[in-house]
Amino acid sequence: MRRALLLAFALTAAAPRAHAFCGFFVGKADAQLFNKSSQVALVRDGDRTVLTMSNDYQGPLSEFALVVPVPSVLTREQIHIGDRKLLERLDAYSSPRLVEYTDPDPCSLREHAVFPMSMPMAAGSMRSREMTDHAKAMGVTIEAAYTVGEYDILLLSATQSEGLEAWLRESGYRIPAHASRALAPYIKQDMKFFVAKVNLKEQKKAGFQELRPIQIAYESPRFMLPIRLGMANADGPQDLIIYALTRNGRVESSNYQTVKMPSDAEVPEFVQKEFGEFYKAAFARTWKQHAQRAVVTEYFWNMGWCDPCAAPPLQSAELRELGVFWLDAASAPARLRGPAGMPLTLTRLHVRYDAEHFPEDLMFQETGDQQNFQGRYVLNHPFRGEMKCDAREQYLTSVRERRRREATTLAALTGWSAEKIRQRMGPDAPAHVDPWWKTLWK
Amino acid sequence: MRLNDLRLPRDPRWLQIAFLASFLTVGLSARDFPLWHAPLIFVAALGTQIAFTRLLRLPDAGLLSPVITSFGLTLLLRTDLLWLPPLAAFLAIASKFLLRVRGRHFVNPANFGLCACMLVTQHAWCSPAQWGEGSLLLLWVLGLGCMVAHRAFRSDVSLAFLGSWILLRAARVLYLGQRAPVLLHQLESGSLLLFTFFMISDPKTTPRGRAARLAFAGCVAALAFALQHVAYARNPIIWALFLCAPLVPLLDWSEEVLASRKEQPCAALYSWPSR
């Protein structure tokens, strides 16, 4: 039997260069299938929604499959295969950033330069009639079947979850035992199932090495992401990055606490070399501090401008490709437009979820919040030139004081031990001060 | 001092204020809980109350009620505009003096201020999940504890609303074949807690008779449920109370009519039409 992997919607660990995990993973136990990142772009205005789903699937293509609950049967025109670059661009543009400042010579009062520096975190074998008849017998209706790009896509409706589970299993998808339980609520809500797998012939023809993201456009009053399917067989938390593109303002979850990533913190210089490690630790700490139940906001900003820009802003053609349908050519950001902005806000949400802490699908709401926020961490390079003036001593004291502060901030952000931080800071580490009682009885 | 001497303050509103303040403290301990709008709301609400009392030459009713309204707005209203919080507070308090039927105001002030602002601009919104879940459990226990301990919290409307809401939610979870944690997660909502104990429970803006109050609570719960799952509205319970407010004078009136009929059974007999 052909082995298949049934992945639910957002299956993957997208923590910056994060660990692998298996979504609604149904491959064999020894399958080395790693999904490094699962990213979703969610474009929405009114009820109109365009969803772009991407993951770093690494296993054999014949074993890949994706099951997504959708609100209605989609027509061929509502499905599109996008370019991976789109999500990479969004990622680079919105990822937490490190900015560095170099102290001016304390002996001269020149303006100091600012160098923004970005550090992206990156994040059927049966014949069709037979298949249809067989499906019907199990309460599953194949509402539509398309081949789009390198994918074979089916839209299924089902009357009962056990039938759907059995049908998927018989059709070659290996499903975990309790999958029907995860499928049932969607069936009860009259949702349909979008099932995609790779058409190897088409894939070869297209010549793409990686799977391209699937895009679907639909109308639904529900602003949500179905994440529950992906938990059915996961054995640990999964990471998901959501890029929400909306007209009026920031997006937040309406059924889970949404918190901002601690930002604008000054950190020691060595973080420059270990920014990935640093951010992973800082994210994990924030996640734990909120009982592993919060949705973390990493960025929200009007798409008309950025400061500092971690990557060049997206062009109008790219936004259109992502599904931003309400921008006409004139209002698109051919160039940065300044604080007046444009009717488009990008919100980047990072969710690390598992079945225990996220018992429900993610629901969202668009707020009218048009403030801006970014995950931003600041490096201060001291002035290393020759200083010949009285201000020298005062300056050096202030640098020492700042380094002490930075070490404390870093410990608070990441939970790293003071010892570890001192070690990494090397000669820059703040001088060790004995506790007060050490000299008490001497 | 013996334990018996420790009395709760006579005016139950003090206790409500203490509870709301602890609610705010819990909120502040969660991340990203804004407070900048609090002084604007309090000043505008108290100012409006004093101005209307003087303007209409009404007897001084004290400032506890606008303080409670201000707390409610502080906890629920979110905005990124500076002028919106005072506007919400003004509308909330003004509604008490201007929206009156037969000498009684019938819309909950904080609810009205909030909904009016959300209708006027997209820059006003509620963040129902902003408290985080762990600390909320504590507040639920505290809220229910107060209910047992003090009559001010022992509101039949609150209980009827909460009961119907939980029943409806539980029925849906069962119908969808979901598990108990889903229900618990849905009930662990800060705005639900606040709504139950401080909004719908307001005796001034609920019907006078007990039967009418229970019917009112049931209506709000049912409408909220429909708003959430049929219309997919955001903040369904808050809108449901807003939409149900006109029922209050209607229920009061119908109860009066019923009562007056009961009092005169003989008159009814004599008035039987005869040729």
C-alpha cells in the first residue's frame, strides 16, 4: 500500500530553525520526516479570505498530504499554487531584528550613526468512478477533484467522521487512531475537507525541488485557523507563524491571550553572533511565562513603511499574489510611503501549540489598532578609538554600567544563567561583585 | 477586635469596587494590559455625573456608581485613540440621565458606552482573552465566593445568565463531540466574568420582577449564543445585552399590566360585554 502522510493544516515547527515534529503525522514510526516550519499567510477583509499555506516538508513527496477543513466546496479558480518566496519575503520583512548602535567618541560630540541590521529568523491510485462510489458508501462525497500545479486536490464532504477516517485510510492516507474525533466537529459544522497530495508526474514536469505553498480563496464569516487536526498525532508542541494581512489594523486572537514579544531590549554585543539562539530562548521563555497558552505577537506595522526595514518592502505584485485584493495599483507601495501608510497592516503571530494547551481552533479578530510594533533588540558598541579627554573615565564607567544592565536584561529575557552570560561576554562581562555577606565577618 | 466585629461595608458597591480593583490588578500583571486610558475614563465619567446632577438639579446620588462604570470601561474598552475613552465614559454616564423610560434608565451605562463607541469607530474594540487563563480561575473563585458571602453579589440575573450560558455552551460542545477542556477554555474568559458579575447583574438596568429578570437573563444568553454561532459576531455577550436592553421597560410594563389585572378580578367579570 502506498504510504501517505496526512498533515493537517499547519503542521510544523517554525520556531526559528527549530526542531522537527510531526503534525497529524501518519507516516511510519521510523520515517524521518521533518517539517521545519509551517507558515500561513492569512489575508482578510470583510468575509473574503485568502489563505497561503506553506511548510518545509522534507520527506518523500509520495508520502505528503494535507487535509484542511474549509467552509465550502472550492472551485478550481479558488485554488492557486503560490511561490515559496512570498512567505520567505514576509518572514524576512517581519522577523525580529537586531539593531546596532555605535557610541560616538565621548571626546567629540558628533552625531552617531545608526546601522539597522536585519537578521531574519526564518524562520490516487483508484480510478475516479470507483473512488467516488466507494466514498459514497462510506458517507464521503467527493465534491470536486482538481489537479493544480503539482498537487492532486480533492474536496470532500462527509456525513460522519468514522466514515471519513476509514475512507482516508483506505485511500492510502495513514491516519492516527483518534483522527475521527478531531474530524467530527468540522463535519458537524458542515465544513468541507480540502485534501491535497503531490502528483509526482506534474511535480517532475514543473521541475520544482520544493513543494510550493497552496493558496485558497474563500468567503467565510469565521476568522479562524483550524489547528486542531494537526494535533491529533503530534507528540510535542508545534510552531506556527501566521502573517495576517488586513485593511484596518492589528489582528489578535479572540479566544487565546495575545501578548507582545518583549522588545526594544538592550542586549550584550555577543548576541550578534548568537541571535538565533537568543531569540529561541527568549521566545520559549515568553511562551512558558504565559502558561504555554498565549499567542505571541512578533510584529505589526502598516505595510506602507518600516523602520528599520529588515528587508525591502513587498512590491504590489507580491501583495497581489498573496491575495491582498483591495489594493489598487495606485495605492501599492512601489516605494515606502512614510507614516501615512497604506490600507494594509501586517501582523505576525507566533503560536507554539499542543493539544493540551490549545483545546480549540484559533479564532481571530481584526482590531482598529494602528500603532506599530516590532521585535527589536539593540546592540550597543562602545567607542573603541583613542580617547583623550576628562570625559573618558566617566564614559568608561557608563559603559560598564550599561554592560551590567544588558547582562541582567539578557538573563531576564532568555532565562540564561548569569554564569553562562558572563562566559559568553568574555572580557566585556561586568566585574563580579561578591555578595555583601562575604565580607561581613572578615 | 473580635471576628464578629469585622463587618463588610454597608453599601455593597464598596465591595464591588474592591473586586473590580483586584480584577484590574490581575489584568495589569498580564502583559500588554493598557492603563493609559483609565484616568481619562474616570475623570470624564465623574465629571459627567456631577455635571448632569447639577444641570438637572437632581439630588446628589454619590459617585460610587460612576466609579464602578469607569472600572468596567477601563477593563473592557481597548482603543488606540486618545479621545475615545473619555467619549465612552461620557456616553455611558449620559445614558443614565437621558435614556429613560417612565423615570427609569434601562441601558447598562458601561455596556452602552462600549457598544456606542464600537458602533461609531473601528478604533474601539474589546479583547476578551487578554487576561490569560491561570489568574482568571482565581477571580472566578473569588467572584463565586463573594456571591455566597454577600447579598450584593447574590444576583438571580447573574446566576440565571451564567446557568443558561454554560448550558448552551455545554450542549454545543457535546453536539460537536468535543471534550470538556474545550468548554472550560470557553468559560475561562475575563469578559464573561466581568459581564456576569458587574454588567448584567446591575439591579438598575434589569427588570423589577423576579420572573421577568430570569426571562431577561435567558434572552441575553440565547441571543449571545445565536450572535456567536449564527452571525459569528465578536463580543456576542456584550452586544446581546445592548440589544436586549429595550426588553427591560417592556418586561416591567407587562408585569405591571399583569399585576393590575390580578388585583381586579371582579372588575373583569363585570366588564363582560352584554347586549
